[in-house]
Amino acid sequence: MHALQVRVHFSRFMTYDKNRDYSLDREEVKSALTEIRGSSIDDVDFEAAFKELDTDKSGTLDFYEYLVLNRLLLHNAGQAHLFKETRRFTTRGQISKACILQ
């Protein structure tokens, strides 16, 4: 990943980090995913996805885990149903196949 891509990803990460603690709690992640998907997320699907993402079991997503979220969405990868859905995602009015950042 190039430095510019990292800066773009970090900028987006910080827009979702409402309390500016450099991590995304469950509410911030769910809000981000709802914005990206353009629709609400089932609690069971969300918890399965969050559990898969929160590799250090901290209860929050750090920037590295957020990058993993991007990759899983982009490639329809991961074990959770949420990552296997094939749909179009929106980001700030723009449509992309499955990418948080544009």
C-alpha cells in the first residue's frame, strides 16, 4: 500500500472515530457500515463480522483492523455473512462495488 493510500484510509478512519480515541467502538463501526451499505445491519450479522475483525479482542477496531475490514468488503472475503454479500455500497453519495474509501 502506498503512503497516499494509507493517508486516505486513515482520514476515512478518523471520520468514523467520533470520540477521537484512535479506535472504532461497536457503535462507530456499525454506523460506518450502515453508511457504507446504505441500509441497516442485522445485529447477528454485525456481531459475527465484528468478532472476526476484532483480532486482539479489545472490543474496538484499531487502524490495522479497519484496513482488514476494507479488504474483506472489497474482496467479499471473510467468514461472516456480511462480508460475503454481493451488493453495491455507497460512500458519500458515490457508488462502488464494495469499497469503503474512494
